[in-house]
Amino acid sequence: METFAAIGLAGNVVAFIDFAGKLITGSLELYHSAHGTAAENQTLEDVVKDLEHICFRLSPPESAEGNIIGSDPPDFGSTLIPILLACRSLGQRLLARLESLKVKDKHRAWKSFQQTLKCAWKENEIRTYKEQLDLYRSQITAHLLTVLWGRQMHLIASQSNIAQAQAETGKTLNELIETCSNLGINVRRDICDLRNDINQSLAGVMVGHNDSSNDTTATGFPKELPMWLSRLYKESSALQKQVDIISSLHYPSFSERERTLKAPHPRTYDWLFDSDKETTKMPGSSNVFNWLQKGKDVFWISGKAGSGKSTLMKYLYNHARTRAALSRWADGKELVIAGFFFWSAGTSIQKSQQGLLQSLLMHILKQSPGLIPSICPQRWNVSRKADEEEPLWSMSELEDALMKLKTQISIPFRLCIFIDGLDEYDGDLSDILPLIRDLADSESIKVCVASRPWTMIEKFWGQNDGKRIVLQDLNRSDIWQFTHEQLSEKIPSRLEIVTATEYSNLVREIVERSSGVFLWVFLVVRSLIRGMTNYDTIEELWARLLELPTELEEFFRRILDRGDKVYRRQTARLYNTQLNAMDSNLTALDVAHFAQEDPYYALNNLFCSRHAKMVGKLEEITRQRVLARCQDLLEFTDKGVLQFLHRTVKDFLETRGVSDELMERAGLDFNAHIFICTSMLVQIKATLQQQESKTLEQNIAQGWYPIKHIVTCFWHHTGKLASHHRLSPTMLAAFDNAASLLHANARSGSVHSLLWNEISKEDYHNGWLMDQGVGHGVPEVLAVQLPKAGCLYSTDVTARELPLEMALTSMRSHNRLATINGLLRKGANPNETNDNNKSVWKSYLSQMTMPTTQREWLLEKKILESLLLHGAEPTLLSHDILRELNLSPSREERLHPDQTMPNIGPEISFLRSDLPFRSRKRLQDTADTADTADAECPKRQKATQTKLTPTASPSSFTNQHDSFYVSPHA
């Protein structure tokens, strides 16, 4: 039973016990009845209706399945439902007693009737009722403490039990509130206070402290308890629905771009919050701080590539002074701040409109979940089961929800949105610029955007007077601060020949030559620091500075050409690998073997063993080796992910001339996708040799062991190879073999079971590789002929199986039917023969196993329908399968000559009209022939009349002349 529904039902029980107790003791005073009658006008009839209403609310739920936060412990339902039924039974007896009195004096005023009613009760009857109510009170109190604190309470009114229950970590509201905290969702404090008030009251009931209180009822419950429980039920249910909806907006790389951006150098960008800054009077500048406090519409931060826009946006978005300034703009209304950082090198959603809208909506609803009913009414009003996930968000739904923010009036609020990297959006800017403009066309919403000065953006906000800055015109002081502090820390103290004046002149020249491009400054300072480490003189430092190009692309070209020539081939391979990597998300272990010349080194088991033995040291060694070859252009994040120093580096390497040059340097035989697939396969095979350890088990359980990343990456790049017709049967066979070994280890209960659960929801089987390939978007794997078992290095393959045959006979996953239909639509022929001269259709029927569930029967019916519609030879179907699949007509039906097709059932009724005439005629003839054979052969008739039930074992059909297949030559 749903936990929060249990709270609500328990509240109904409390209300009944309170009402019944007062009724029996003659102390019932109704202040306002359920049907709206004023107290002074209430009659016996009104009291009966109120009791009927309360009894109706004691009905147990139709299903004990949870539909909000998951399955409850089984004892929740087993303890509450009996209490509900017992109270309802008592209520019905009380109703019967009142009904008998009502006949005599139906409209008598309740106040004058109470004493008469009290005298009508028999003493032993009152005592019995009281004892029952006391028992129900104890049971419901214990049950509520169980629900609220997640621990089974014994019906012993002892202080120690109460203390123990209160000390236990709750498994209901506690878990929900913790989830809200983890997601960053604001939770109203009164829901926690309400739960604590209820708990204290119940504790008092258990130990009898409330019996003499003026604030309690005759049954010992606080007067407010039913109302508290009702509120707790409603608010907890609403909170859980908020969590479900907000969680559905989350995606794995939600805040990755913002997190990977480096923090600005200390004391840079301080001018943003200085309203008296002289730079605000410079051409092309404006006062950001004033806009935060009282501005509206859109503020545009523009700047050259590498000028520091993203770093500034992260600084502005997260700074406490930003919130303080915006709070003045909000003027007492609820303030919400949302942000999104486009990232061209990230995942597809990180550079898409879907990612923008989804992230903004999640930020907004996390801070103000009370907005959900008004801007997401359809989702809010739909009830879902506990195991039913929220559906994916469509673009129109996201846009509609955001636009409703402009008109909603349920919560007075002010919203400020920060969007970085509009120029990194992977789409047509005309799709999102009008949307941003329309969103900011509201008194309660404003937007700050950052981008390069592209023409399309200039058209929208180029004339944004007072609401635009050009960053390279304003960051000179920041560049000076960074350069001065970085170089002053590295100047050797014994180089006294470098005077302060000479040093200042050097810094000043760097600022002048930078043209406001922070990235250029970063590279120059790094080069000068290397010279200082070598004790360069001031003249040598000047010479180093003057020879460095002032344009970024020229600077990158210089780095690319001046690397150690012995590393040039490996360097080019690393750049190519990073450019082609899935979501640019490779780790040091993923590129550890970049120097290997054999593209399929993963097939060498000895090599994989060495990898497994040194995996602990290999990560740090690889970091050093990569940085030694790709210094200044590649780096590792604090999470160990390889990335380009800046987006401009990726742009430079992707230019036509540079890209072709890198391919030539890497070697024409090098393929980044093959290298990555091989690397992933090495790690999977090494996993098989990992020693059992608690550390490894913890890492897997906590998601730190990247097995899912490894497998996903393998299939992603396998798909890239498939699109270029470069699939390797040997590589796929090795992957399949490693998976089978991992599953075998997992079945023994080892730590490998955790790994297997991460990569597959089903057991390994003969067609597992096909299921995985199709599931990861690589259906081409169906057409690959794998080497024979045990011959991974051989080019010898098994007899050719056609893709449709593979899908029919080997796949098990939920993608099987869609894959079969897709192949048929693309022209696959069920009657085509393989190398064994056996048709796909015949192979399917001969290997078909008896379905054991209704769902399996329905699936096979749909597959048969598709195959017959696409020309499968119907004469191969046996009479048994015709009958079991409702394809076989009855003898009576075949006696009517005007009936061209048998009554085949609603599931496949389309066969009457859609099946080609020849196939329909052969299907009819096959059924007639089979029936004649049954009549002529008593033994066969007896065998075929044996009922084939879906629950029968497959073995029971293997000896019945191959039930699913009849040879055309029989």
C-alpha cells in the first residue's frame, strides 16, 4: 500500500474512533456536519449521515500496490486493512442502532436527543464498544508510528519503545526529504514540523500522557490529529509528485559544463559589481550591476573567442552579490535564478534546444516547486503507479511550460536566467533567439546571454543600449592582474638583474598584445614560466614573448609543429581520438595504449593480462605521457576526463587543412573508432581478471567503476564503424565471448554480478550480441558473420545466416519485433535461403519454441502475421500451430462454401483481406489437408487432438512430428 495513502486512511480511522467514542459516551458535539447543516439545527438524521460519511471513508483501497514512492514493507497493508475493516464493521453496527432509533424520532434535535440515546445503551454494550475503540486506538497509533518512522512498533505502551522508534531513521518522509535535498529542491519547513507534531502526540497516546489533557478527545487523541494526518497525507503526496516531475527533467550531464569551467583568477571580474566603475563610461560598455538591480529584457555579454565569457558567466551566475542585487529587483517576491551553459564539445543534449529548455525548467521548479500545478497542469493532474516513470518531455511541452511562467499568478516571483555560449548551440539560432526574446518580454523575467559577436545575435541585441558589454574592451585590468601574479610567483629570487621596471614593462606588453583574449594570455604566461624555470634572462623572456603569434590559430599551429618529432605520430592519433570520441568523454585508461601499432591489440590475451595487473599505475602514467605529447592543447579535468584546453582548439583542429594533416601524421591505417573499440574491449577483458575486493565492490555499487561507460562507448563507436562498413567480426566475437565469461562469473555470485547488472538486464544467451547491438542502435550487427567458436583469430566463419534469420531465431529483447518488422519493410524475404539451403521461414519454424506466457503468445502471433504478410509460405505451417494461433478453421466453418476464410480470431483478422490471394488459398488448402489426414489416421488424430496449452513444456512438442513445421514433401 502507498505509504502516504496509508497516512490518509489512518487519519480516517482516527476520525471514526473520535466520533464513535463521543457518540457512545454521549459527548458528541458537532460544530458543522459533513453535509453543511449548522450545529444548532442538527437532528438525529444529520448525525446518521455524518456517521455514514465517516464509515464510507473507511473503505480499503482496491489495490495495495504503491503508486507514489514505491513498495512499502508488507506489514503496512497487513496491519492497516484489518483495522479499517474492523472499524467499518463497528460503524455499521452503530449505524444500525441509530437507524432503529431514527424511525421513532427522525427529526428530533440532536442536543435534546443525546441523553435519550445515552440511556438506550446497555452497560455491557458500552463497555464492549469502549474496549474495541481502545484496541483500535492502540493499533492505529502503532501503525502510524511505523509509517512515519519506518519501524515496526509493538503494541506495548512503553517509553523505551517510543524512544527507539523516534531514534530510527524514517523510511518514508525522511527518504523523500533526503531526495529533495539531494536534488536541491526547496522543501517547505512546515511539513517537517507537522510530522514532528503528529509523532509527539502519538507518543503521548502510547504512554497515556494525553488522557487528562484538555486538548484531547474522549478517546485520548489530540483534537487536531485527524486534520494533521489529512494535511500530512496531502502535502507528502504533493511533495512526492513534485520530486517525480522534477526528476524527469534531469539528465546525467546536467551541470557538467558549468562544473568543468575553471574558477576565475582571484580579484578578477570585480568590476562587474562596481556601479561607479569608470569602464562603464567606455564605448560599448554598460553597467551590469545596475541591470541586475533594476534592469529588464535581455543583457548581452559579447566577446572574442577566448576572451573569458564562460568563466565570467559562471562567476556572475554563482556570486552572492548577484543574488543580492537581484533580490532588490525582486522587491520581496520569490526570487528564482536559472542557468544553462551550451557546450559544443559535450553530449548532444548539452548543445541542443532540448537541453536548454529542460535545464532551465528543472532549475526553476527545484527552487519553486509550487509552480508545477500552474505551468505543468497535465503532468500534475495525472496519477501514476510507483513503478511508472514520468514520460519524456517533448519540445512543445517544455516551451509551453516556460511560456506559462509569464502569465501564471499563483506565486508572485521574479526570474533571472543566465545562458552561456549561444554560439555553441548545435542548431539554427533562429529557433532559440526569438524564444529567449519572448521569454524576457515580461516584467517578472529577464535574461543574461553570452556569446561571440555573431551576425544573427547582433540583429537581435546589437543595439541593446545600456544592456551590452564587449568583454575584450573591459578585461584589461583582469589580464594585468592575472599576468602580474602568475609571473611574480615564478621569478627566481636570485635573478636580481630583473628590475621591477623591466618586469612591469614585460607585463604591460603582454596586456597590450593580448587584445583582450584571456586564452592567448594563458598560453603566453605558460611559455614564459617555462623560460623562468630555465633561468631565462629578461632579454630571453622578451625574445620568447615577441616570437609568439598574437592570433590564436597561429599560436595553435606553432604548438602543433614544435612538438617532439618522435611523438608526432602518437600526438596526431591522440588528437584524432579526442575529436572522434563519444561526447568527448574519454579517460586516461581509455587512451592508455595510444602507442600500439596493432589496431586489434585487445585480441591478445597476454596484453589484456598485463593491462589488468598494472591498471592501478597505468592511469597516472598515461596522464604524464599524454600531456608530454599534447602540451597546452589537451588537459585532464579534476574528474580525470580528457578534454581540449578550449573550444577554439577543437575548432582549429577540425579545420579542413589541419584535419587532413592530422590524418596523414597518424597514418592512413589508423582509425580512431577502431582504436576506441579496442581500448574498451581491453578493459572489459581485464575486468574478468579483477581480484575480488571490498573496494572494487564498493566502487561498482557506487557507480565509480565505469563499466556502463565502457560498454556504451564500445557500441557507439561500433555504430560509427558500421556506418562506414568497417565492422570487424573478430572484434564482435571477442566482445561476445568476454560477455559470456562475465555472465558465467556473475552466476557464481561474485562481484562480477554487479558488473553484469550494470550492462545487461537479461541473461546471456545465444543472440545476446544481436540484442545488444540493436538496443544500442547498431542493427548492422545482424548481418555480421562471426568466426566459429574458439577461432577468434580466424577468418573462417560459420554458415551464413541472414539478418532476418538472426532476428527471428536469436534475439530475445523487446526490440525483436520492431527489428523484424524493420527488416521486412526494407525488403527482407522470409523465403530466402541461407548457406544450408534452408529458408529463413523454415529455419524460424523449426527452431520456434512453445511460448509459456500470454505475452509470448501474442508476440509470436504478431511475428507470424508480419512474415505471412510479407510472403512467407503458409503451407509450411502445421495444423497444430494453425489451431493454437486461431488460424485453423473448425470443420463446421469449412462446410460453408461461401466462406472464403476461416474464423481466425480478432488478433489476426487482417488475414481475410490483406494476405495475398495465393497465400490465403494455400493456407485454406493446408488446413483442409491436415484435417483430412487427421480423419484417415486415428493415431495422428489422437495425437493432434491432444490439447496444446501455453503452459506445456516445449519438450512435449518435439516428438509430435515437429508441431510448428510440416515438410512440404511429407
